[in-house]
Amino acid sequence: MTEASQRPNLRKRSSVFADADYSFTVMLLGDSCTGKTCLLIRFKDGTFLNNNFISTVGIDYRNKLVQIDQSKVKLQIWDTAGQERFRSVTSSYYRDADALLLVFDVTSRQSFENIRSWLSQIKEHAKESVQLTIVGNKSDLSGQRKVKIEEGRQLAASYSIPYIETSAKTGHNVDLAFNDLARRLVSSFTGSKVVMERILLRVLWFTMILKIISISQRHIFLGWVEPFSTIGAILHLLGTLATILCP
Ligand SMILES: Nc1nc2c(ncn2[C@@H]2O[C@H](COP(=O)(O)OP(=O)(O)O)[C@@H](O)[C@H]2O)c(=O)[nH]1
Ligand SMILES: [Mg+2]
């Protein structure tokens, strides 16, 4: 395909994401061969990748727009580039994450037992507000199971983290895992926005009261009114700026 014929596609793709009301970064984490790359490809393209080369090197990231109630949410989902094989996932990988899907393979006891050690790395490096889901993947291989669904649920519950079982092969629960994460990200973001708005409103009220005091007292106590009116003006300016920047 020529460069020119690709251009309209690119434009279309970027305008789709320009419409997003929210944008979040999601990272996949967990032992190698648990199906992280396959989960991402299943979610993004609706197909199952049976290719060990791509699986090993990973696929940097993919963007996907999901609809959560009235909002369009852009998820930028990052895959590891196989670093987890050597336990060398860098701290910056965690730091940028708004959410993490922590994946183990239900047919690998070891990958399940390593979840605790991944969680301690997350605790050390990720944002405090990070949203987590523990994912037991390869649920289609029921005959080879080494981890019972109750064990997965119990471990996740002991850390107060949601648990879900998926199959990148059949597609079972894959959309649900990502969409539930998106929903939680939107509601935690909206929650913090409401708190910010309340603080802002209080600052605005406070500055208005200070202004009224300083104007009404100007003719009586000129000496001590001046600092109040300066503080009031600064707070008022900050309040106005904040309203403009965080509408
Ligand atoms: N049966 C089955 N195989 C899977 C599933 N997900 C991934 N695999 C296979 O598991 C292997 C490792 O998958 P990959 O996505 O590369 O794992 P990653 O190293 O965690 O990225 C590949 O051979 C996949 O075909 C699944 O849900 N079911
Ligand atoms: Mg991979």
C-alpha cells in the first residue's frame, strides 16, 4: 500500500481518538507465557494470535476506544516486550499506568504463585490510585487447570482486587475485563473531579467574602485592609485560573 493511500486511514483513526472524553493508560503485567499479548490482540482485533515470535517480543501498545455509559473512553494498552521473562520490568512501566491487568495462567501454578511478588512490585512502583484487576487466563483449558477458580478469587479478595477469568483463545470475558477496568477508571476520575470542584467552590466563596470585607472596611481601617485585599485578589485570580483550566 502506498503512503498516500494510508493517509486517510491515519486521519480517520486520530479523529476517532480526538473524540474521547477520557484517556487512560493500561499496562499488562504478569509472568511470561500467561497470554498477555494474546489478550491485548483479542481485545483490540477480536482474533487469537497463535504466533510465538510476536508473543515473545510483545507489541508495544494499542489504542482502543470503548463506550462507558455516555462517555467515550480511550484506553492506551501497553504490552511488556518480554522483559518479565527476566524480571526486569522497569519502574517507569509501572509509574505511567492508570490501571494494571495482572495476568496469570490457570494451567500454571507457578504463574499464580508469582502474583504476590508482582503485587509487591506494583505497590513499590505504581501510583497509589492505580486500578488493578487480577486475571486468570486460559480458562478454555479446563482439563489442564492447576489453579481453582476459588483460589484465584480468594487471593484477589485478600488484596481487595477484582478477579476475572478469561480466555484469549475463545474471547471469553476479555471485553468484560477491559471494560470493567475502564468503568472503574472513569468513576474514580469523576470522583476526584467532584472533590476538586468542591474545593474550588470553597476557595471562590472565601475570596468573595474577603473582597466584600475589604471593600466595606476600606474607609474605616485602611491600614489592615490592604493585605486582605491583596490576598483576596491573589486567591480570586487563582480561583478564576483554576475554573478556566479545569472546567
Ligand atoms: N489455550 C489458550 N492458549 C493461550 C491463551 N492465551 C494465550 N495462549 C497461548 O499461550 C502462549 C503465550 O501467550 P502470550 O500472549 O505470548 O503470553 P505473554 O508472554 O504473557 O505475552 C501462546 O502460545 C498463546 O497461543 C488462552 O486463553 N488459551
Ligand atoms: Mg507477550
